Amino acid sequence: MTRMLAFVDIFVDSPAMDDVVQALSKVPNVEELYEVTGEFDIVTLVSAGDIEEFRDILKNRILKIRGVKSTVSAIVLYTHKGPRFNGGSKPKASGP
């Protein structure tokens, strides 16, 4: 089964940046973690088995980290290019 992916953009209290990065790096579902310039302070790529698991990660892990002010999430619908791209191929049916 394919896991769902979501980009989670995070606003951080500036003095807490290092602590937030360290805490996020310990969350197993955070697959990628970037400190960025622009509107957000941190961009992460989070994986989950389903939307309920994603909600739990967001609500009970990410948003409970001291220094996280708020988040904006975007669920990945399809990967067109990147390390997780499967070439658009569908699994072949088994059998005769």
C-alpha cells in the first residue's frame, strides 16, 4: 500500500528554531526537513498511512513542539518527478 505524503509548512518562533528542527528530526514520519527563506520558516515532507494518521502526526506531534506557531499543509495527490516517482506505471496484475 502506498503511503500518503503531505508538505507541512511551519511557522516558528525565531528563538526556538534550533529546538524545533531538532524535535522535528526525531519524528519518524518527517521524511524531509528544510529550513527555508520566504513565507514559512520550515518545510517538511511527512508520510502517513492514511488521513487519520496524518491528522494524529500533525495534531499530537508537530503542533505540540514548543516554538511551532502554526502550520499549512498540502496533501500530495500525484508525483510527476522526484525521488518517489514511479514512472507512472501501475502494478502489473499477477496470474496467467
